[in-house]
Amino acid sequence: MGKWVGSGFLYGNTQKIIRCCKDCKPPKRRPACHDSCPDYLAEKNKMQEIKNAENVDKQIKDYHSEMIDKRLKRLENSMKNR
């Protein structure tokens, strides 16, 4: 899962920063503007897609390493029983 680092989110080894808020000034910027700001929502959705893609990659890698571990254990057991 992502976490805050400095002024942006960190997903994996890539830091993603919501840049649209950096130079935003009133009257456009106001309390709770993140709920309705299309720029912020678009960047947040993009960051969520990146996060989800990284989670899927991790799940695939975990599954494959788990399968390899199971195969190695079966091989070791068969070698012991010879």
C-alpha cells in the first residue's frame, strides 16, 4: 500500500505527487476542495490505478514463488524417500 513521503505518495520505488494542488490559490482552493476538484480527482484516480497495478504484480510474484516453494518441497521429499 502507498504511504505519504514528503509531499507525495510512495508506491513501490516510484514517488507520485499530486501536483495540481501545489500552486492552487483561492478562490479555486478552499477547505474541502478535494471532494469536488476535477484536477485532484483525476490525479488521485491515476495514482490509484498505479497502486492497483503494482499490487497485482506483487500478487502474481507471490503466487509464483509459493508454487515454486511447493514444488521444491515435493522434490526434496521425493529425493529423501529414494
